[in-house]
Amino acid sequence: MAAGVATAAIVGPIGYLWQDSLLPDTYSAMTMGYADTGGGPSHREHGGGRPVSELTVAAGRRADVSMTMVARFEGGRYTINGTTPGPPVLAARGDLVEVKLVNDNVPAGVTLHWHGVDVPNAMDGVAGVTQDAVMPGESFVYRFRADRTGTYWYHSHQISHEQVIKGLFGAVVIGGARTDTTALVHLYSGGKHTVNGVAADLPVAAAAGAKVRLRIVNTDSGPMDAWTGGPYRLLAVDGTDVHDPAPITGRSVRITAGGRADLEVTAPARVQLGGSPSIVVGTGAPAVGRPSAVVDLLAYGKASPVALGPVTRTFRYDIGRRLGFVDGRPGNWWTVNGHMLPDLPMFEVSAGDVVRMRISNDSGEVHPMHLHGHHMLVLARDGVAATGSPWWVDSLNVADHETYEVEFVADNPGIWSDHCHNLKHAKEGLVVHLMYDGIATPYVIGGRNAPE
Amino acid sequence: MRKTYRILAYVVAAEVVVQAIAIAWFVAGLGNWVTGGGVLDNAAIESDDMAFPELYGLIVHGINGSIVVPVIALALLIVAFFAKIPGGIKWAVIVLVLTVLQGQLGYLGHDYPAAGGVHGLNALALFTVALVAARRAPAREPRPAEAATVGNG
């Protein structure tokens, strides 16, 4: 009798936690978790509202840049128009970009997410939230205005962990010069570290003394350091120019997963990229060891005033880790504000809000946090205020035991993912959503859609 | 039930041995791969990829440690409730506590490498305790006459 009670006392709670963690076959991002209003007015009942599919750029205007991208799975790689990385999207500032994505033979479906480009919500490419995955034989047309210059990239947001590591990505450069070099750094499945898809140094022709802008994109799932021997400057972070960047020597620049850094080097220079091949500008520059110090972007460049206005909502995004079940699988899972998938907060905002967010990490591992559709201004780290150039990010490296204060303006209505860009972690549930008042999604996660 | 208890406790001890073999195999493979020109950086750590076959050692270690061993330890405790072995429940609880501690030390090692060292030490403690627990249970089911004596002891 006592033995039976003791057994029930152990098996009962575990069984309850297990069944409570099971996800339905399909569910809407709108009904996930619990509402967090951040101190602002609560939304009306979800379910009604303008569908995200209507949030597009004005129809009728002719595209300035028009491309077709055919996605295939061949030889263990995902390719676009037969190559990986896919073709770069090169646009001038203000151009209307139109990309027709065609799925030739990817059985699980594909989408394209424009990482760092603040596109209208219907164009964001998150399967199950802003569109359905594009199945074999189907197509989807993405249209957005290239209204901010800078270095960005695109990648699939359907089964993103597998599709990105196996090659479904490419560069987006807005307002680039002909002499710029873009470097997509990627570790393919198979163990090859590559730059622009090649497992060898990337040569850049340049006369001694010439200045070259390198647009470096970290497409992997962990942070990467870039450095070079001579003095260099960090011109832009995540597509936003640094105000008055000073020369750097003896320090490396840390680029988080999904993040970008534009470096200006003087030929000859060898830019080293973590454990990947190097970018060799001109000839004769030697390799140097990785500097132990990293440029602190809180204090890099010159300050310039930014006024976002009074804060109307304040959220916290505290990342932790604990034992439990996610969809019936036991493990040591990520938590947000103490909750595990699917019981995660839904950050409710209204158009025009100025949002303050505290992102902290006590989970034992680094998390590259990526907010879709918006850029965040970093105000402080661990209580130390930013004193350098305004530091705008879409992908923020939040190391273990770090706390960041960021602010952004809610000026792009829709339903936006705010997730870890270690795509394995996203798959394990480190994803929340930013939800605007009066917006609804007709799409569901599950079934054909696995945004991860 | 006593036999089941004994077997489960021995399986926990055997699992500790498997864990040691798996992780040592992985570390040896990693060294061999790096020597052959493989590059280990954060991108490689975060990749799911099988760059060298000994990575299966790490996968086995992870699945065993986070799921299989805790489930066996829990089963041992539940069996202990019914097996009526002197001190059986106590030793099963110790096995379970050391198992949970072992998992937490493993994860904590990502953050504080010293915890990884304690993880190795705790493995030996868990191995020993599991053997002690197994040896508390008689190898054969007691005859009814001696069952009463043992049961009260």
C-alpha cells in the first residue's frame, strides 16, 4: 500500500508534466503562451484583426531589382539556382526588390527570411507565422523596399536549423560599392569551414595602400571573432553605420550568429575569421594570432544623440535553463522568464510604442538574440551605459551572465519572432513573439510549417 | 522484485562505465581530428554535424546521461518501494540524487570547467553507490522462512 502511494507520488507528477508539455499537431502563434503587456494597455481578444498577409508594400509599383530563386535539394546541400550560397541580392537604397522563390524539389518546403531587413510582416518568411511553407512546385513572391543601406542576408525559416546549415542562404547588400567584398562565413554540414562557399582563403585584389570595405556575415550558430594585424576600422554593425569609427589595433571584432560587421582594411591585409579561411586583401600580409581583447561596442565610435521618445512598454526576456519536458521529450531545456515552450510570454505592443527590453542570460551558454522586423538600440550592458556610437542591432550576442538593456520603436505592425539565432536552440524552444494590436495570422505552426 | 532491484543497480553501475568509455572515445577522436587539420571553433561546436565518427561518443554520453540513466535510477527507486530490501530505498535514493547531481554538474561544466572535474569524481561515487545498492539485494529470492527475518532486518 505505502509502496503504491510512494510510486504514485513519483510517477504522477512526472506523468502530469509530460502530458502537459505535449504540443498540439498544429497551433497558432497567437494562442501560444501567455500575454505580457509590458505595462501598456492589453490587447482585445486575439483571433480577430487584420491578417498579416495584407501587410505588404504597395502593389503596382514596378520592381527595380527582380530575381527568381529556385530552391533545390541536391547532393546533401540546399541550393538556390544551383549554388550555395545563393545569388546575392544587390540593391540601391530605395529600390523595390522582388524575389520569386520557387521550390523545385525540397520535400519539406522552404521560405526566405530577410535577416536584418525590416520588411513588411507578410514578407518576413517565417513558416507558420507570416506565410505557409512553399512546397515543391509552388512559389512565393517577396517584395520589399530596400530603404536602409547595409549588409544583410537571407535564409530559409522553414526547418531552419537543417536548411541553413546545409546551404539555403545568401547575401543582401543595399547601397554597396563596386569595390566592396562580401564574405559569407559558413560551416557546412560535413565539417568544412568556408567563406562564400569555398573552403579556402578568399583573395581580394587591391593595390598596396588601397582601402577596402569587407562585409562579413556570420551565418553559423555561434559567435565568431574577426581580426587583422594592421589598424582597421569597424564601419557598420548589423547594417547600421558606426558614427565616427576609430582605428582598431590589437583587438578583434565579435560577430554573433546571424550578425554582420563591415570592416575597412588597408591593403595588404589578412582578415582572419575564427576557425574559417581568411580574407586576403592584396598580397604579403602575414597571419597573426587572435588578440585576446575584443572591441567593446558600448564604447566604440562617437556618441550622437538618439531620441526614441518616452518608453511606453517594458519587457524582460530572461533566459534560463532547467530540467523538464518539451513536447514530451525530457531534457534540460531553455526557459524564458522561467517558462518553457509552449508556455512562453507573448510580448504585446501597439504601433508607435517605444519598447524597453531587458535581455538577460543565466543559462550557461551564449545566445545570439535576433528580433525580426526591427532594430534595437543597445543602452547598457550589466549596468554600464553605452557611451560610443549609437549601437543598433538585430542580432545581439548575449553571453552567459550578461544583461542588456535595449530599446526599439514598434513601427512595423505584424507578428514578429524574437528568438535565439543558434538555430538548434530556436528548435528547442528559445523563441517568443512580438505581437501588434489588431493583427492576426491565418497560418499555423505544425503540419507543413516548422519555422523553428 | 529483489532480483529486479539488483539488476537495475548493476545496470546503473554499468552505465557509468559506458559513459566513461564514450566520453574518452570522443576526446581521443577529437584530438585525432584536430591533428589531421580539423578546426574546432564555436561554429563547429554548435553544428550538429558528424565531422568525425567519435562524435557518436558524445551523443551517446548526452542521451545516456540526460535520459537513460535518470530513468533507470527512478525505476530503481520505484522497485525499492516493493522489494523490501534492508536499506534498499535509502541506497536507491542516494543513486537517484547522485544521478541528478551528475547531470547538473555536466551542464554546469559548460559554465565553470571545474564542475566538469567534479563530474568525473561524482561518476566514481555513483558507480560505487550503485554497486553497494546491488549487493544489498540477495542474489536469489529468499525462501519464505528466511524472508521474514530479512524483511524485518
